[in-house]
Amino acid sequence: MKSILTFFLILTIGFSTYAQNQNSKISIMKAEKPIAIINDTIIGSIDLLNKISSDKVLELNIFKEKKLSNTFLFIENEKNAGIVIAKINHEFKFKTQKELNVFFGLNEKNDVYVNGYLIESKNQNIASESIVEIQLVKADNFRTKKSVLNIEIE
């Protein structure tokens, strides 16, 4: 009888703990790749550098401990994989922050996050081929006061 009661108690606590989370999506940490900032204006995945020839790369700086921003949406963003800053003589297709906000019905000046990090400069764009997922994070007065976009790149 005690074992059944103990099992029921553990099961109830487990379900009630999970029920406290309004966002039922469980975030699983995966090994992150560094974020590439190309020509100071385009943010993309490190895989963009593999797609161009090495003679077009003018300069490459790797910052292992640097973050895209000190402002982040999710607590798991405290760890990061670093940043690669490159000067490249190549044209990339990109989406501006304004275009993305307008497409999702937001104010064109709303903040945009990449992998949970705030893009502090409104002049920076996101490489189209690096975008894996776009999440609309609704305003909850806890994380954000206005709805924002979080762009997931690999």
C-alpha cells in the first residue's frame, strides 16, 4: 500500500510540475555552432563560409567567448559557441529586420533575436539561407513588453 501511495505521489508531483509551464515546448540544448557576422551587416550560420571560395574571404576573426548580445530571451542562451567576424567579397541573399517584422504583422521597429540573442543594431540583416525556424514570441511583460521574433539559424 505504501509503495502504491508513493508511486502516486511522485506521479502527481511530476505532472503538476510540468503543468506549471505554459509553453509546453521542451527546449533541448544542442551543440551550437558559432554565429557568423559578415561584412558587419549580415548575420548567418558558419556554414555560409563553407559555401564560398576561400579567395573571396578578405579577413576572418574568431572570438570564442564573444556573444552576439548581452540581452537574451532564454536562460539556456547564457552559454554560447562564439562569433566569427568575416569580411567577404561575395553577395548573400538576406532579409532585413523590418521585412521580417512586417511579414509577421509586427511593428517594423520591433526587436529581432537570433538564436535567442538580441540584434542590437537595426542595420544588421539575417542571411536567408541560414534561417531554420522563426518563432513569434508573444509579449508577456516578463521576457518582453512587445511581441518579438526569434530567428533560429544553424
